[in-house]
Amino acid sequence: MSFVYLLHYEQAIGNPHQAHGLAQHYLGYTRNLSQRLQDHAQGKGAKLTAAFAEQGIPFECVRIWKGGTRSLERQLKRRHNHPQLCPICNPQLQHWDKPQSKKRPPARGEVVGKT
């Protein structure tokens, strides 16, 4: 199975005097999520995550799109709005990641809520 994932770092790095000069998130794609997260923690892989690891800044994997494709990864990256996808930065998203109720939908014509 493949995954698109979003990492949130405890603090931002970069140049605050440049437009888009700070980074606090990383969006990636993998087929082996646990190994890829381990690689990021060790500073392997993407240059950005290596820079975070070099400075000892911890991260949390905050969103996972199971079955995500490289196409989805590119689509999300092109938006340039990783904080809007992050439930830590955007608390309104937290309810999206919770499993939906297992209750069946009402049948056609079924009266709901009345006994």
C-alpha cells in the first residue's frame, strides 16, 4: 500500500526575511511509511527533513492519506499551503481524521429518531 503523509515539526527553520523562507512541514509519498519516518528521523532522504534532523528538531506525522499516489502528493504540494492541511496548525481538521460512525444509513422511508 502507498501513503502520502504530512510531517509537522516542532519549530520552523529557514530565513524569516524571505517570502516562503520558513518551513515547518514536509509532505511526502512512500510505500513503506514506518521505514520512511525512520529515515526522516535519521536525517536521510529529503534535504529539508535532513536539515530538521541536523538541528535536532522533532516531528510528528499528523496526516496520512492511505492509498495516496504520487499524483496526489504533487497536487497537495502545488497548493503551497501545508499548514492548512495540518491538524496542529489548523485545529478544524482534527475531526476529519477520526473514523466515521459504523451505523448503517437509514433505509428508504425509515423513520429515524422516533419510537
